[in-house]
Amino acid sequence: MPLYKTIHPNSQTTVKIWKITESYEDLMKPLNLKSNSLERVLGMKSELHQRGFLSVRHLLRDFGYTDQDLYYDDNGKPHLKDGKHISITHSFIFSGVIISETEVGIDIEKQRQKIAIIAKKFVDYEFNYLNKKHETYIKKLTVIWGIKESLYKLFATPGMLFRAHFLVIPFKLKDGETIAWIDYKGQKYRYHTHFLEFEGFTCAFVTT
């Protein structure tokens, strides 16, 4: 079973990452999917997305849940029937799930040069400490994107903008953590963030 990594950022929270090496058929065999989940996966045009979807259900099994324990609200945010908080991500050959007693968000991104082209769409304050000429620029941009994507998943409020409403405090890649803020409609919210690299990918997750 390709459970790639398990992380315990605090006593209430667990992160599990899966490396997707199995075929679609092998991933599907042991699963008992709800009818709407089955309809969803069969409707996906890309086998890569199908395998990502199914690998998340295998991660749920590793946590002790099934597809029946998972549901989504009107904003597309996942929830567990027992009231614990969950966030989900998949990117190419990796997927991840974070489950906690408190609100959480997670994102996995492949490190790619083209993120520099769209940086102005999601970076504002952070340009104050980023060095575009430094060798770590792409990796730091990927961390910032992952943190902001995780914040968006956690807050799940339509109308929020990565560039305008999310702030990531300066960090060093070796630290693996920093602080992030949501500044939205006159309210400020502070979050702990963690990040790590593996095989050309970056995983970021946020906790309260």
C-alpha cells in the first residue's frame, strides 16, 4: 500500500500522503463508493483525475473512514459525518488528506517554473521578501500558493482573493513552517502553516 508519509503537526491533527502508483482498476477494486461518487469518478475524462479521486478514498480507509462518511456542502467543502474537520488534495501522482479536531486546509502542488508567470495574481505583500533572482524563488512561490490554497479551502467563502485577503509571513524553506493571516471584511484570522518538499512537489497545510 503506497501510503507515502504520515505527519502529526499537533496532537489533534494527522496528515496522510499517498503516492499513486496503482492502476485505476486496482484502486477501484476494494472500494465501496456511494452512487454519486461512482457517477462522479466515471464522468471524469482523465484517468489521472480518476486515480487521484480514488486514492483519496484509500486515504480515508487508512484513517478508518469510508466514502459513506464523507459529504460536501454547497461551497464544495468536504466534511465528515462524525464532525471532525477534513481537507483533501491531489496533484499528478500524489494525494493528501488532513483530518483534525479543528479547521484545516491542505494542498499539494508540483514545482513548476510557470508559477512565476502567474505570481502577480496571487502574491502582493509577499513580494516584499521574495527575491526573484534567488534559486529558491520558484519553491517559495509554490509554498505561498499552497498555503493560500489551503487557507481558501479552510475558509471556503466565495469572493475571497488570494492576493488581497491572504498574507504569508516571511519564511525560510528549511523551517518548514510559518504564520499566515486572512484579512477579510474587517476581520483578521491567524493560522499556523506547515510545508514540506518531496520528489519535486510541495505540500502545504494550515491549522488553527
